[in-house]
Amino acid sequence: MNDILLIALYAFAGAAGAGVLGAVILRMVRHLSVVVSLTVVAGVAVTAMLAGTLAVAWAMFLSEHDLTVVTFVVAMAALVSMGTAHVLGRWVVARSNELTRAARSFGEGGSFAAPEGSGTAEMEALARELAATSAKLAESRERERMLETSRRELVAWISHDLRSPLAGVRAMAEALEDGVASDPERYYRQIRTEADRLNSMVGDLFELSRIHAGALALTRSRMSVYDLIGDALAGVDPLARERGVRLVGDEVTRLPVEVDGREMTRVFVNLLTNAVHRTPADGTVAIMAEPGDDGTVVVAVSDGCGGIPEEDLPRVFDTGWRGVQPQGARLSGAGLGLAIVRGIVEAHSGRAGVRNVDHGCRFEVTLPVAAAQ
């Protein structure tokens, strides 16, 4: 038993020495290729075995012939092991270089395509993560492109919509100043109307800037959806009568919600006004409220606009988007109302959506129901 213990100690001492030397070499070459590291690891393993064997052989006083045989056997094993490690390292490096080139492509604005052929489990996992990251970057670039397009359209439309009333106000003011206005009272009323329109546009821009800046302060209180919709219907009714559109609000539940009454009324007014403007005379705009899933209430506004092209549905709530009427006529407004709707609804932990229905669109606002008191 003592001989066995002594042999183990000699073998451990020899192998430990080789291991320490290998660790020093690995630290020195840690910045080099993985081929070098794998070759060193294989060399350390074989050298540790050789060192332990030689230490035991020296302690046991083996014959010179036996010692030579053992040395050659270990040396051949070392050559095979290091050659295998070198081949494996080159394969790993080649696969790594392929992944690097593929990753560089989507980093420069392209898309990631995993290299052909199989790799190690870690490399396959890395390739999957790179593919997922590439998809997210592509979505982000597309979203940024759409936002930039929306910003450019918004600037152009706002500039046009501000310039038109300002030009009219200037012309009427000059006519009044020169005393050539045939009907001064009508000019005064028109100036007031244009001033109100400008004030409304500036108010929308200010509201949208607060939403985007996260500075929308909400004063929440418990109220019924029925009352909110009633206030919105009362506010839009004159416009609907003027345009010959019927407003229907019969199917409204009385579920309670915890919202800012002024802001949420603005949401429903914006949706109803948008629907009235897009519905032809003798058409119907209906608003309803019903219980949704998971403790929510869904408020839906349906119009008779004829529908929105499917490719435009994701952009309906984008800032500055106005779309076109079915006949191709440009819609009025600066394209801020629906963006404000989404911002206010999301500030209330809700969501806004739209889909096409028969002969028109259905805008839906989903809000959490207030907890029972």
C-alpha cells in the first residue's frame, strides 16, 4: 500500500509540474488564436502524463530499454493528440471567422445569414442569437425609417396647414386695413374662425409634445365609461348634424374606469370627430362599450369611411399620418388626432387599435376596469 501511495505522489508531482508550466504558457498565449490554445492544452495533457510516467519510472529504477519504450509511446500519443487539437482548432477558427463575416454584414446595414454547415453547440447558439439580433435591428431600422417619413410628412403638412390660414388672415387684415372689404363683419368672423383653427393646431402640437416627452400629467378619478361617452357625443353632435351624419351610442356599458376625465373625453371626441369627417352624408357613426377580456372595457367607434388599405393599418396612429379617402382626396387635418389618442390611451395603461369592418373602420380603445371599492 505504501508503494502505491509513493507511486501516486511521484506521478502527481511530475504531472503537477507540467500542469503549472502549461498554465503559464496558456496565460502567455491567451491573446492568440484558439488553435494555439487548443494545441497547448493537448500538449499539457500529454506532457503531464509523460512527466508523471517518467517520475515513476525513475523512482522505480526501470531499465533503460523500458524507459525508452515508455517515452516513445507517450511521444507518439503526444503527436497524435496535438495534431488532432490543431485540426480541431483550425475548424473552430474557420467557423468563427464565418460567423464574424456574417455578423459584420448586418452590422453594416444588411441582414444576418447563418453560415452553412454545422458547428459546435455554442456556435449554433451564437448564430441563433445573431439572427434574432439581426431581425430586431431590421425592425428597428424599418421603424426608424417610418418615423422619419412621418416626421417629414408632418413638417410638410403642418407648414401647409399653418400657411393657408395665415395667408387668409393676412389678406383679410390687409383688406380691412385698406378699407376695401365689402363685408367687414364677415371678414371679422372669418379671422376669428381661422384664429380658432390655428389655436387648435398649436394645442394639438403642444399635447403631442407632452406625450412624447413623457410629461403628460394625469389626474385620475373613478368614473363611468357611460358618462365619458355621453360627454363626447354631446361635443361632436353639432359637427355631425352639420355634415348630415347620424351619431349612435345606444350600446354603452356602465363599467367604471380610473382615468383622467378631460384627457379620456378628448380621446373619444377625437375618434368620433375623425369618424364623422370620414363618413359620407346620411352615414352612421356608432360608439359602443362592452366588457373585454381580463378585466378590461373595450370602447369601439365604427364609421362608414369605406375602409383603410391593409398596408396602411399599422400607420394609422403614427404622427402625421392622414391617409387618403377612397376617392383619392386628401383628408383634412394635420394628422395629430389619432397619435394623441394612442398617447393618452397608453398613458392610461390601455391600448388603441383599428381594423376594417363592413363599409368602414372600427377603432377600439381598451382600458382596464377600475378595481371594486
